[in-house]
Amino acid sequence: MATGTDEPTLTVDELAARAGVTVRTVRFYSTRGLLPPPVIGPRRVGHYGADHLSRLALIEELQHQGMTLAAIERYLEQLPPDLSAHDLAIHRALVASWAPDRAEDMTRAELEKRAGRALTEPDVDRLAAMGVLVRPEPEGDGGPYRVDLGLLRLGVELLDVPIAHETILAARTVLLEHTRSAAQEMTRLFRDEVWNPYREREGDPEHVAAMKSLSAHMQPIVVQALVTAFQRSLKEELRAAFTAE
């Protein structure tokens, strides 16, 4: 079982259960080099940690977006090598935001299995406030929880962050406002500089093929650029804020 540390403590079966995939899928990704090898413990048993879980979730999300394994390999190769499990979770959440709604109905037991931990009622309240899940209606009837799979892992990690609930919600509001503004500017740029010229050259087969390729890969590329730029800016701002005399 996993503990509250970053030590690799998950067996391959536990990793697969937490990620909602099969053991065969985990092993396949490992053979392709998409997952780092496990830490070999006593009796030659491989153990996996939070970084494996986050990377596996990101791979699954990119595949859900329609990317081929070769494209996913290129995407992962371009990520900074020192990304933490939290960094990967943020990547995954932002990638998922490009996809149509991916909500899944699950029982409380299934929710806790995917979360990898027991959830108290205050935990569920916080996840609901963050938009990770919707409680059964009416409450207490034993119905399914509606869970956003793209946000679940990041939401569960935020449960242990020693920050007031109100602060987390305020930060979420700030991020939504600024990312919406960035999305609007990117849409305007794409429309004016790419889409309109494309419409003027619809008769050019090579240009049409290039546009189709760009459309298929633009979203993950933009997300990666956005996350990388945000992480660098945040580190610089935090360093300036907490080292200033």
C-alpha cells in the first residue's frame, strides 16, 4: 500500500488499480520506456511511487486525446527531467481540460479505490467545492458520485496541502480567469493568423494536409508550452517574493 511519503510502495497490481488500467497496460508502457523502471525490493518485487502514478495518468490522458504512442513518447521526452509527481499531475489536469467532459459515475467504494485512500465527509466536501466531483442527489440515497477523472488525482493531492480551503478556491478562481484570457488570445491568434489564411488556400492539398496535422497536435503542444511557462514564472515569482529583504 502507499503511504504518505514519496517512497515507491505500490506493487504493480496496486499501481494499476489506482490508475484504473490493467497490469498488462502498465507493463506495456514500461517496455516502451514511457514509465521509469520500478524500484526492486526484497524478493525481487518491483515497487512504484507517486511519480509512476502521475506519469501513467498523463500517458492515459494523452492517449485519450487521440495521440499515438510515438507522439506521446515525443511529448514526454520534451518534458523537463526533474518534474515531480505534482508537476505531472498539473500537466495531466491541463491536458484533460482540452478534452470533452470526462465524468464517470462511481460508488463511494470505487471513488476511494481510485483516490487510493479513505475519504472523510470534509474531504468529499472539498473535492466537490473544487469541481472534482458531484455528490449523489438527493444526498444520502446511495446513488453514484459524478467524478471528473481529469481532476481527481490533483484534487486528492490538494487535500493534504496545508492551505486553507478558501485559499485553494481563490487560487482556482485566479487560474480560471487567467487561463480563459490566454485561451481567448490563443483562439484569436489561431483564427487570424492560421485559420483565415487556410481558408484562402483550401484548394492546395499539401496545405490542407498540413492544417489537419496541426489541428491534431496543436492542443497538447499549447498545453505543454503553457504549463512550462507557468511553472518557470511561478518559480521566479516565489523566489523573488520569499528572498526579498
